[in-house]
Amino acid sequence: MILPIVAYGDVILKKEAKEIEKDYPNLDKLIENMYETMYAAEGVGLAAPQIGKSIRLFIVDADPFSEDEPALKGFKKTFINPIIIEEEGKEWGFNEGCLSIPGIRENVNRKPKIVIEYYDENFNLVEEEYEGLAARVIQHEYDHIEGVLFTDHINPLKKQLLKSRLNNISKGNVKVPYRMKFPKS
Ligand code: NI
């Protein structure tokens, strides 16, 4: 089932999400719906707060980036209760977008290497290292469960210039090719 994606301006996107237990009701179905929703919107990542659930869960499928970075071929993963335990290296910039902030892309600086600990969809504890674009996609989604958006990383002057466009998104005055839930419409 495709779920509506919560738009910029909704308070749920600014909240720190809560950890979940293994017996979280209908978790398999929720994850399946999140994949369906992400693919329908042509995204490479989706975090639970973006579909209205303030829980520490996100999914990624960065396969569309594999033309530029072959290592991302089939890079599809579910992250439950993740913790980024290390982030290192010299920050690099990349033009990021977000399904909750349609039509806006901005350069965001992030560190290139991470170590992350999380539970997979079968609740097995995993520790892995990622770098480059894979790390980038994870960092963006991880921010969502911490209540942080990519627009929080851009400088105040640039953000000021985006203010009216962001306001229009929260009011639903924006054309989007997928289902959204607008906080102020
Ligand atoms: Ni996003």
C-alpha cells in the first residue's frame, strides 16, 4: 500500500524518533509499505517519520545511483534502531534532495565514512562500514529519525532564500507526482 509522504513543515519531521521492539505491531507490513511508497515516489531512501510514524526505522535502495557508483548495485537495506557510532574523514559536498521537500536540492557537506550499528528486518544486530554515496544516503535518512532535515545543514542565508518555497510546500502549493500530506493545507 502506498502511504502519503509527510511534507516539510509537519512537526513529526522535527522530532527525535523512538526505538522499537521486535514485536512492534505489523512491522513486516509497514516495511513492505515503505518500500512500495519509496519506489512509487522514485526515492532512494525513506524514513518512518516521513510516513507519519515517529520510530527509528528507515529504508534505502540506492540502486539508481549504481550507474555513477557501481558499488551501489543492489544496495537495498532496512535499518532498525540504528546508531552511527563513527563518522570520519574530510567533509564533501553533494546535492541532496528529499521526498518531503519536493523540487528543492541543495549542496550538503558530510563526512565520507561511517560505522553504523543497527538491527536488520529480522532483528539481527549488524555493524557495518560505509563510504561515499552509500554513507551519504544513510546519513540523510539517519538525520530524519533524529528530527533533522537536509535544509538544517545549509547556511542561514541560503535557507532565507528558500523560505517562501519551503512555506509553499508546507501549504501544499507545489506540484508533486506522488501522494503527500501537507501540514498547513
Ligand atoms: Ni529525506
